[in-house]
Amino acid sequence: MNYLAPQELLKDKVILITGAGDGIGKQAALAYARHGATVILLGKTSAKLEQVYDEIISLGAPEPGIAPMDLALAGSDDIKQLADVLETTYGRLDGLLHNAAVLGERIPAEHYDIEKWMNVMQVNFNAAFTLTRLLLPLLRQSKAASLLFTSSSVGATPRAYWGPYAVSKYAVEGLAKLLAEELESTSNIRVNIVNPGATRTRMRRAAFPNEDPTGVKSTETLMPLYLYLMGDDSKGNNGETFNA
């Protein structure tokens, strides 16, 4: 996308990003902050979140919030507590970017360890649903909220040997489309999906260890699309999938 985001596109907006310590989540946090947003950095590794925090402060952007949380272990009580803190601190959410995910193993489903399968589903899908479910009241407080899900090409069409990663992304797309329809006439919340495609991330390296990373696009090149979908210029988009 050749979208050129206005400098103050996200001024005064409050946006929570999962998986904000690395990869696409980190780049989105930096991009959103550069364009005026107060970002809330959610991830499992505090040191990574603190590094992103420092980078945002060095930009002179609004001070971000940090929400350390391991989505593999987080239950509804943990997420409800987070929602309460966000309500007290910010009063609303203008955006929620679901980006956190784990790859899991790439083996036939019939050989997959059940506990490991459930762990991938927990991080990639169950936690995303629970976060959305418990943060919807805060999104409803926004004049124009964006709920954005990061998917994958194997989410649109599950591929053999991609196991719970493919299944979880397929489920995420279903959830996003269901929410888009339910919220369209009952709220100011729009819901969309991004398939980043091949991107130079740690997960990509794990999935394709023999691939030359120089031939894969960087996370920075995705940011015009992520900015467009989080800003008010995308108010007319709902229930859509954007392939980067």
C-alpha cells in the first residue's frame, strides 16, 4: 500500500498492541507512537517491552504503557484485571492490534502432542478472543475504534503440516468476520484482518530456516497498511482482509 499517513493520524488515540516486543508488533508500536498515539505494549518479555518503551520515549512521542503478560498462561481473571487498569488509566481504547502468536511445530496433526497443540491455540486464538471479549467495553467508548487481527496465508487456507498455527489463524479470521458483522450496526468499532505475507521476522526464520532473509520484505514496509487500518481514514473498511 502506498498510503502516506498524516503526521497526526493517531493523535490522542489509545492503542493496545499484543506481541509488542518484537517483529511486526514492535514496528507497529513505533509507527503508531510516531503518529501521535499513546500505545500500550503487551508482551511476555519485560526487557523487550522496556526497550520499545525507551525507543518511543526517545522519539518524543506520548509515554507508552507496559503490560507484561504471557498469553500462554493468562486467564480471564488476568485479562479482566488488565481491562480494569486500562479503564482507570485511559478510560477507553481507540485501537486493539492482535499480533502475538507462536508458530508451534510443523508436523502432521496425527502426531502432534495434544498439550503443545492446546498451547498454540491458547496464545493465537483463545487469548485473542478473551482479550477482545473483555476489552470491547473500552473500545465502545471510542468515537471510532479499530480492531485489527494479524493473520497469515495459512489462516485463509490451512496448509498441511502447519498444525495448530494454521488452525488458530483460520479461527482468528472467523472470529474477526463474525465480530465485524455483529458490531457493524451496534457500535463505532470496525474489524479487519491483515495477512502480512512473507516478512522478515523471527517467526519467519523459524519456519523457513534455509530462506535468504534479504529476499523477504521488512516489517517497516508493512506500516503504511497498519497505519491506514488503525487511523480514521479506514472508517469505511469493515470485515475486510488486506493482503500485504
